[in-house]
Amino acid sequence: MVFSEGELPSCRKTFSALVVFCVLLMVTFLNPPHWSIPEVARETLQPSPLEKYHDESLTFDLQHILRAKEGNISTFYNFSTSFHTRRDSQVYHMRITPTTVPPLKETDQTLPLVNFRKCKPVSRIVFLKTHKTASTTTASIFERYGYYRNLTFAIGRTHILSYTYKFSHLNLMKFPGMEGKPFDILCNHARYNRKEMDLVVPDATYVTILRRPEKQIDSAFGYFEMYRGMKLGMETNPLKAFMKEPRKYYKEHKYHMWQESRNGMLFDLGFDHKYDDDEAKILQKINELDAEFDLVMIAEYFDESLLLLKKLLCWEFEDILYLSSGVRSLSHRYELDEDLIKRLREWSHGDSLLYNHFNTTFWKKVADYGPTFEADLKHFRQLNRAVFQDCIAENQMNKKDRREDKFMLKNKSERCAAILRADVPYTGLIRKSMVARFSPKPSSVT
């Protein structure tokens, strides 16, 4: 083909452009670019917190994610959900490359790599147990949380620190390796003494639990077999016989756990029985407790209470799962008719005022929880029902204790055992662990 003189420069330009295009194509093929989020997308989307540190390639160390301080599989799931929500249409641009990025050192950045929760899990806790209010089931939740995280516990030589007298730091076992150091959790039976408890677990979140007074006395009366000391064992309904003439049978130190037969919850919370008929002092004590406790759970609304606890402590659903250790045996239950309920409430007038006050504040906290409360409660109950079905042999009960029929596990799962394990066995495990960790090590022989 013959080009005219005017056409030749135009052809040369076309040929040069073609050569440049081919060269660029080869370079691109031999050196493919990393997947990245287009600049247009970056301008239109809110930046992820991660981009502050890994903006170029959004590369993550999967091993670091899975072993992050607060992290676990559920934390990684939360991270994925959070990230996908922000990058809903660009999920495919994220590439996870294990071990290519070294873990961030704690001093490098203040923002955790994985944990996007707005709060930090609380591990400094005082749980004030009250008798026969589901407090043993609740205490085992705190013990499970702390035991599997190697937290320290303020414990004694038994599972009871004090119940007749108010708590003192002298009730505790001494651990040489813990001298001068605060404990993380106190949740064994201990009669409330804020000053002394603050000494051993400073800056703690304080939690307790209450139950309807008539049900609490009913349960305590049967479980501690108070009728034996009152010589009412032959009565068809010993509790009803007691309530016909309560001042006749109510004798200090004359029967086991007499303290729990009138205003027992107030007594556990540090109120002295000599003021049982002084309503002004009772109301003053209730106001003090209202100011000093972060959460007062209600046994009749146990699941709802645990949901409030989860939010207060910034825990996960897994942390508050529970299995009740058992149910009161039929031989130690009493029929409560309307007249008996009225008598019990009048007899334990202080506990009635206490319960009514905190039942009111409880529902205020539920209202403050937020719009997800019902959905969260439903989800929690589904999780807990699944645990019961997975772990408990429904047609088998351990009846060795005449007062209580205890549930039995149907498998050897450590998770099931951990959730069912009650206060006393947990205290034994915790004590053994702390002795091993904080007792003096024998010097090596050279």
C-alpha cells in the first residue's frame, strides 16, 4: 500500500500508540495489581477503622485475629459482620492472608485489631449471695467466667466466707503471691460489708439478687429444715404452723439458719435483725443499697436479669448461659395459699419493702436497655434451651440429697460440665488453682 505524503505521519502516530498499548498490556499481565477498593468507592463509603492501619491492601493476619486478647471465634464473627456491613458491595475486595502481616504490638496502636465493642468486659466483680434466691446458679456463672480466664478470687477454706457476722478480709485464705494485690471476684457466701469488700476487690461492679419474700422464706424454711428446731416436724404444713404464731417459734440461735426465717435477704445485705420492726431504718438501708449496687437481679425474672447483667458487664451470650443444678424435692415444698402468702409478707415486712423497691428499679433498667431487649431475650432463651437439650439427661435425677433433686449430664462434654458445675465444686477447683499459682515455689537444689 502506498501512502501519500500527508497520510504518513498519521500512520506513524497510530503505530506508536499501538506499541505503547501492547507494552502496557504486557506489564499489567506480568505484574498484576493487588485487589483494592476503587478510589470512587473509598470516597462514597465511611472508612473502616482497620483502614487506619492497613489502608493499602486490607490484609489481615488470621492467626492474630483468632488469638487476640478479647478475641475468640465469636469475636472474629463479630468482626466479619461489622466489616461486611461497612463494605457491603465490596466484600470481594478483602483478602485475608494468614501470617503475612505481623501482629500489632500493644504499644503500636490504641485501637484493637479485632474488638469493635464499644465497652470493655468487666472482670472486677462482687456478687453478694442471698440465700435461696437462685444465687448459687448465679455465682456459678461468675465462677465459670473467672476460672476459665485465670482471674483471682477472694475465697476462704470453704465455700462460705461469712453469714452470721459481716464479712471481714480476715475471712479469706492468704496466698503469698497475692500479698498487697487486689482480687478480681468475690462471689462466695459473705454477709455484706461494703468497706471490707472494697479492700479486697476495689473498684468492683456490685451485683446481688432478690426473690419474692414469701417464696424465699418458703424455700429457706424447707431447705434448712428449720421446722426441726421449732419442733414442728409432725405438722402437715410446718410453714403454716410457724406463721400462725411466728413470735412463739422465732428464737435467735435456737434452730439452724434462724437468720433466714425473717427478713433474710436484708440480713444477708448487712441489716441487723434488731431493727426488723423499725421501718425508718429499713427504708434508710434500702436507699443505701440502691446507691451502692450496680444491679439487683430478680429471681422471678432470671433470664431478663442475666440479659441486664450481660449488658452491664459487656459479656457475651456464652458467658451467661446456665443450667440450674436441681429442683427442690417434693418432700420439702409447702403449699402457699393466699392467707399464708399475706402472713409471710407481713412477717418479713422489711424484705417486702426491699423487693418492691428493686422490682421497680429493675423494670426501669429493662426499659433503658433499648429496643432489642425482646429479641435478645428470645435469642438467649433459644441458646439456653439448646444447652439444656444437649447436656441434661431429662429422665434422670440424682436424689442423694433428700432436700433437692439434682440434674445429671448425659455426656462428658467439658462445656456441659462447666455450665452445670455448681458453687461448691467450682470453689474447690478455684482454690486448687490459686494455691498452685500463688503459693511459694520450692527452691531448686543445686
